Amino acid sequence: MEGTSADGASFTVPLARWRSDFSRIFQYYLDRSTPRPGERWLGTLAVAAVYILRVYFAQGFYIVSYGLGIYVLNLLIGFLSPMVDPELEGLDGASLPTKGSDEFKPFIRRLPEFKFWYAITKAFCVAFVMTFFSIFDVPVFWPILLFYWIVLFALTMKRQILHMIKYKYIPFDIGKQSYGGKKSTGRRD
């Protein structure tokens, strides 16, 4: 009996050490990618392209793609929505500023950009792995799924855009003023 517990413990320790090392290395590279959104999104586009090619050449896995599309749409809504919904906040008496004398409240997303990127990338990776298991290749007529997803996307975006117009917020930094810091006068003291 003692021999089996020692063997189990000797196998568990290297596995736990490997998992800890892998987790630390993964977190290191994840932290290094944080200030580089352009490169991160290009990597995600590459992962998405590999997934699309896999589905195209496999001629299947349309249910997986539909589920992925619904999940990405859900993430997009979280990315475009404010952290505090003005409809619910209006009940408490506070609301987004509508005139110059109101207090300024910066737009804070419900789902920050980094978490949005990470969730989408992870979703594409999971969907790619799912394409290697035939149990997920459910035969469906894919044009109906595509049409339904497009209708769902259009209706959801219409509702979101009307919400943005009603409460006067823009979830992007388009036209944001940037400050350049101190300008040198050319004199040396």
C-alpha cells in the first residue's frame, strides 16, 4: 500500500511543477502582449483564418461555427456596452451627462478590450480543437444558420446603436484629443 501512494505522489509532483511552470510562462507572455493591441489582434486574425480554413476544407462543423459566432456576438455586446447601464442607473437618479453643466463620466466598458481579445482568441482555439472530433460535426443546412446569425447580428446591433444614441455615448476613442507633453523652448539653462 505504501508503494502505490509513493508512486502516485511522485507522478503528481512533476505534473504539478510542469503545470505551474507552464502557467507562469503563459502569464509572462500574456503580460508582455498587453501593451501591443495591434499585434494581439493580428495574431487573433491569424488564428481565425486558420479556423476558417479548417472548417472550409473539412466541409463541416457548421454548428461549432454558429456557436462561435453567437459567443463572439455576445462578447461584442459586452465590449460596446457601458459598465453601468444608463437605463438602470436612471432609476437611482444618476444618469449620463446630457448637458454641459452635468458631471463628466468617462465611458467604461462592461468588457475591457484585453478581456475581449483574450476571450475571442480562446474561443477560436477551442472551436479549432473541436473540429478534430467528429461528434461535433452535426449535419445541418448551413445557409439557414448563416442567415439566422446575420438577422440576429443586425437586430442586436440595431438595438445597441439605438441605446448608444438614446444615452449619448460612444464606445470608441474616435477623435479623442491627445496631449503631447511639455514642448521644449530651445533654451538650455
